[in-house]
Amino acid sequence: MKSQLVVLPVNGNGHHTANLKVIAKDKDSYDPDFEGLVEQMLLRLGEDPERDGLQRTPLRVAKAMDFLTSGYQTSLDEVVNEALFEDDSEEMVIVKDIEFYSLCEHHMLPFFGKAHVGYLPNGKIIGLSKVARLVDLFARRLQVQERLTNQIAQAMMEILDARGVGVVLEGSHFCMMMRGVQKQNSTTITSAMRGVFKDDAQVRKEFMSLVRS
């Protein structure tokens, strides 16, 4: 049986109003409370959650949001998962063009782009795929790009005890593209430097040159 919604008349703004409690019976469900909130949002927008195209939308949205915010349920230790290795390398290591997708905490609209992460080892190196997973750990939360950049840099310093870390993010924000100023071609660039990347202009210059090449 499909979910039963108690719907009140359309309000003065042209939107449906409904009881906040959605009664679901014998319905394939993932998270009933979350799905009920999505159904209420659909009603508020003037939609009919029972029409063919929307019947499973609340379930899909609940699953999608849990995936897109999975960084809250994942720890740094889980990401690293013992992929730290003793090594006497001293040269700069950079992982470029790591795609990231996040949600702006102000409007819960997506922002996305590329992350460039570099570090100077101090007796330890990390598996390259873990750098990308570390970016995802913090990107899959409600974020602002400035904080995201700093969280990645700080985590790299903590787990590696590196001589230095540099992080650059290039992002496009739907809150600027789809609404507000509606500037589709704008890009936001943020950087965070730690250790010698912050203190040594030559190291920082080398990193930025390699990122841009």
C-alpha cells in the first residue's frame, strides 16, 4: 500500500499544506522519518508525492543525502586504514586534479571542483588513493570551501607529521550559478599552507608551479 498523506487545502501562497506527520503503511522504506520530511517539502512546493514520478523520490533523496553527507559517519583513522609507510623520501609529493563534490552549508546546493594536495615527507608517506579519500571525507559534509581546504591541510599534517603541506581547491558553486548573482563561469580558489609550505616562499612557489602546470 502506498503512503497515506493527510492533505489540507492549498494555502494563500499557492502551496499545499499538510499535517507534519506522514503515515506510511506497508511501504518500501529506507528512513521513514527522513522520507516524511521530503514528502512534506514536495507538498510545500505544490507537488503531489503520489504521482508516478515522485512516489519513490523521498526514499531516493534520503539515500542520496546520506551518501552526500557520509563524511559525518567516517573517521580519519578509517580513511587512512594503516596506509602509512616508513620512507626516507624528501622530495615533494603532489596529487593533482582530485575531483570533489560537496554541499554548501548556506543553501545546501552543490559545489564541486578539483583539489590539489602536496606534502614534503618527514619519514612517512601515505598511499596515494588515501589522499583522494581524505578529500572526500571532508567534502561529504555541509561545507564552505574555505573550511574544507583547511581541514584537508590540517588532517594531512596530523597523520603524516609532514615537514609541510599545501592544498589548493578550485570550486564552482551552484549557489552562485543557479540563484543569486547567477554567474555560471565564476570559480573560487582557496589555499591552505602548513609548515614549510607556509614559511618558505621557494617551497610554496614550487608547489604552486607544479599545480598549475
